Amino acid sequence: MNLLPQINESLTEDIKIKFDGDTHQIEANTLINSLLHFTNIIQEVNKELKTDRKVEIKVNALNEGSFLVHLVIESNLINSIENLFTKENIEIASGLVTVVTGIYGLTKFLKGKKAKILEVKGDTTKIENVKGNVIYIDNRVYNIYESNKAVRDSISQEFKTLNNDDKVTGFELLGKKDNPIVQIQKDEFADIASIEEEVIMQDERLITKIGMLNIVRLSFDKSMKWEFYYEGNKISAKMGDSNFTTLIDNGEQFAKGDSLEAEIEIHQEFHKPVNTFINKSYKVNKIIKHIPRPIQNILFDKKD
């Protein structure tokens, strides 16, 4: 029996939760609590993504003797009907599943610990865990995981419940055609359950941008910083381009007023009083293009 009203297939998405174990039964408390926390995470993600939609999670009829729970995520339009078939609306349910499964994947990767290194480049976040392993994820996944305590608490409580059930040996999220998206083993449950005891707020991060720098003061001493104007602000930055010395040795000349198209690494720290990240230091990772300052011809009036 399918409990999903057939409103519009393009506005729905499904996902399956699999509880691994040696038997074909599961404690009612384990199932109910897990689903409760899972659906709460979906609702929190929906709010964070500001979809302007009401999201309902329906449970399709369970297969007899199975730990496999089939959920259908239905995204109902809140705004006027003329907005129904926009590309953004059509992708909402799919986007929710992508972010939610991404959060579970990140949870498994970090195992309740704080990210060791964070670098933001475009729409992607680079994260290194305490073991030195690195992953690249959608910015939305990390931002929601980092900033939304309700999401972290729900994950923690869910895995506490699963860890207390000796018959559950694993947790999986399955996508279309039952392909595994996230697989979490029993020996990982306890670490994930302790997530609420960790300080999650990331107070430092590195952002890499491509931008234009206008030279104010230059120095060929590696220990000294150059001074630039960047986006209207005067900054000091280390020259970290390993090919820079080669450019100098080959006779390329740099002067005040020249422009550099460059890859710029910005070290930011979170400033609690104003609830935002502020720039603390800069480094030029790579010079992409050197643009010499235009030469101005000075005309003198000839005096009789």
C-alpha cells in the first residue's frame, strides 16, 4: 500500500533506511525513535534551505519481515500555484535528500569530532578529520551541520538509541534502486552519539578566492609581506607562489601600481560579538596574470 497522495511525481523523493542485524525484527522503541530523529533532521534542513515549502515524510508499507523502511519526502507548495513548476521547486525534494544524506555522511566522517581544517572554495568545503583524511562536500551540508544544534542533537540521540539496541549492527541510507548512499557500522555508533559533547562551532577557516590585487609595496625578501589594495581595502599578504622566484629570475619586473590576477588565501576567524567571520590574514597562493601599470605619456606645453 502506497501512502503517498499522487500530487506531482517531480515534487517527491524517496529514501530508504536499513537497520542491519541478524534477525528480521526490530525493537519498536528503536524504530520509532530513529524515525522521529530522522524526520526532525529533514524538517530542520528544510528550514535552513529556506524552501518556503511544507515538507511531509510518509512511510510506505513495510515489506514483511524486513528492517527496510521506505520513506517518501513530499514537498507541498506554500506559495501561489504559478510557481509550481519552476526549476527550483522541482528540485527541492531531491535537494533535501542530498543535503540530509550528506549530513549523515559528514557525521560518519567526523565521528563526533571537530573538523581539523576547513577550506571553502566556491560551493565546496574541504574538510580534514582528526585522522588526516580529507573530503570535499557541498557548503550547505557543512554549514547546517555546524550551525544547527537541533540537527546535531537529533543525530546524537538517534545513534544513542541505535547503540543501545544490541540487535542493530549497522545503519544504512539507500537511494534509488536501493543503492547504498551512507553506511555506518555498529562500532561507529558510540562516537557519533557523543557529538553533542563536542564543541562544533568552527572558529577559523580558510577561503580561497580568485581576485585582482593592485601593488602598493613590494619586497623580494621572502620573510616580508607585500602590500596591495584588494576589493578597495589595503592589505598585507605573503607571497606563497612557488613559481614567483622563477618569474623574477626570468627578468619579469613588478612595480607599484601593477595589477595581479591571483589566487588569494584568506584566513578568517569567527567574531562572536557580531556573529560573523572576519578576515585576519592573506596569502597569495598563485599569480595567474601580471598586468603592468599603463605608461602615461606626459605632454609639455612648448613655451615661446
